[in-house]
Amino acid sequence: MSLKHALLGFLRRKPQTGYALKTEQFDKSVAYFWPADQTQIYKTLDKMVEDGLATSKIEVQLDRPNRKIYSITAQGSRELEQWLCEPGKPPVDRDPLLVQLFFSEFIDADDMLSVLKSAKSEYQAQLKQLRSIDIAPVAKCGEGRELAARLTLELGLKSKQAYLDWLDQAIDAISSRQRKSKKSGRAK
Amino acid sequence: MSLKHALLGFLRRKPQTGYALKTEQFDKSVAYFWPADQTQIYKTLDKMVEDGLATSKIEVQLDRPNRKIYSITAQGSRELEQWLCEPGKPPVDRDPLLVQLFFSEFIDADDMLSVLKSAKSEYQAQLKQLRSIDIAPVAKCGEGRELAARLTLELGLKSKQAYLDWLDQAIDAISSRQRKSKKSGRAK
DNA sequence: GAGAGCATGTAAGAGGTTACATGATTCC
DNA sequence: GGAATCATGTAACCTCTTACATGCTCTC
């Protein structure tokens, strides 16, 4: 239930609407490690009010749709702080590409290679996008909040890079094996 | 829908029961990148039969519970092969630890550090377990199937290692910042 | 006698995604 | 005139997890 806690975190910084949480907070800062759907944000906020972790106040606007401003409650703050201190299990991440590779015996090496290459360009694009995020390097970070944000980015960079390195290794291994089998088999 | 495709892959290798798929296949080979729940395996197999991707035959056993042996159909094979060739988007992986770090401004640095250290020992344990898996290194792999299995393992090793490196970086950065602020602030 | 192995299943829920709806205003 | 912004929501669906049930056999 980390969406709930991320919402609590943002609300702890300042009271906001669901819309602002989506467009100004999630999409602009944590999207690369915790993307959040609009529908789900609204649903979760509702539930949080129900559970006493937040309150909402309707602000009437004349030229625009009314909005609900959510604030964190004392109980919400306690819940957040407690969760932040809780150690947890690493998430499992299921990667369809690995399933494809694992069963690549059933397709041509060329087909597998092109799937891997397509993944490579995807990851390259994602890495590029992460690199374009502008946060000072770890050594030059100001307050703790900036350092924390930088460190989360740092993991993104490292893990995309590791994935790309691996893709190269896989592409190499499969294409060199393919060359060998072409030589030993009858010429095609 | 990779569970479906993983099941098709295993059934393509040989007809099997749901129980065997769970205990002999998933738990023993792909668990570290695609763990699968027993309940979900049975449900998915049902659906696959409904969709014409597999068939099941009941084998009556006297001293043990009867079993259903699933086989892949021609349509299932086509579906598998087609999926294997399809490029896909990298999965999003949501990591609660990053959310905790991102909002660590609301807790003591010591608490954050102990969460990170606990994650470190978790990842170390997982890495150790991956290292204990016995598949020949890439250069010495025999058939394509073995190479593919090795490569999936290779990614596991690399990404756990990258995560551990990052954890060290984060622990360093936060504890050195903490030392600094202790010096500049009043002694505690 | 207790527990593990074999083998299949039901029921309920958590978390996330997709598609769609509303209705005013502002910008090109 | 058409698209984007603001702002909230409903309904249906998919994937995965948790808890529980059954009942026989074999081993300690």
C-alpha cells in the first residue's frame, strides 16, 4: 500500500487536490519509480478520508470546477511516520522479456535478437529521460529532501544502466552462438 | 499476460499437471523473475483450455488424487511463438523503499539508515541464493536452452548487485550528511 | 499420531489499468 | 471550430495474493 503512503507524504508537505497530486507531484517527481493512475489516486484519497488519515474541504470556484482540498490528519501523520520506519521485503519484479528469453528455444535466434534490440532502444530512451532530470549530484545536494530525491534518481540511473549492460551481453552471446551454428551446420 | 505464455512454454516442452508446473517448473526455474501462485496457475490453465490453447485429460489414480494432464494445442503453439517474437514495453517496477527514502525528511536519519541496512541484508541474501543456482557460465553453455536460462540468471545477478551498490551509496551519503549536521548543530 | 507429499479447487480482496462521462474556459 | 486545461468521478476488468477446504498415502 505505498500509494497511500506516498499520498500521505505529499499531503504532509502541503494540502492539495487530487488533481494537483497527480499532475504536479506524481507525474513530476516520483513517476519513474511509482507511477500513479488518476482513477486510483481519487479512489485512494476517498478511502483515506474514510479511514481518518486525511480530511477534505470543498472549495467552490465560479469559473472552474469546484475542487476538494485534502489535508493530512494527525492520525495520517502517525501512520506515515510509522510506515517510513518499517523495513519491508524487496518487491518482486516480473519481467516478460525474461520469459521470452527463457523460452526462446521455440523461435529463431534472429527473432529473439530483434526483441532484445527493441528492448535496448526502449531502455536507452528511458535512461536518456532520467538523465534529463535536473537534480544536483549527491555531493552537492542542499537539504535532506534534495539528497533523498537525488538518491532515488541515482538508483534509476544505475539500474537502467545495468539492464543495458546485460542486454548487450545477451545480444552478444546469442549472436555469437548463432554465427557458430551457421558455420558448423550446412550453409544456408 | 506472461503467466499464460510461461505456461504455454512449459507445456510446449511437455504435457504436465498444474501441480507439476508449480512445483517442478515455476518454483525451480523461473521463480526469481516470474514467481507464480498455485491458485493462479490453476485458474489460468482453466482459461487456456476454454480459449483453445490447451487441452486437459484426467488421469485416474487409485492411491492418489486424480490428476489433469494439460497439453498445448496447435493454436497454443502459434500463440506462444507469436508472443515470443513480440517486442514489449519494459515493466514498471514500483519500489516501496524508494518511496520511503523520498519522504525520509519526516523521520530521523537513523531510522532511514536502519531501513536501508535491513534492505541491504535482504538483497545480500537474495544474491547469495541466486549465486547458489547451478548453471554453467555463458561461455560454457551447451544448447540454446541452457544459454537462455543462464542469461536470465545473469540479469538477476547483475541487478541485485547494482541494487546493493546503490544501497551502499545511499547509506554512505546519508550517514556522512548526518555526521556533518551533528557537528554544526549543538552537540547532542 | 503428526506431518509431509500429492492434487485440485473456492472465495474474497488488494492494487492497478482502461474506457468513458461531464462541463466550463482558454488558447491557437 | 477544435484542442488543451481544470477537476472529479463511475464501471468494468486484469493480475496477483491470502486463507481455507478436501482426502488419501507414506514416513518418522
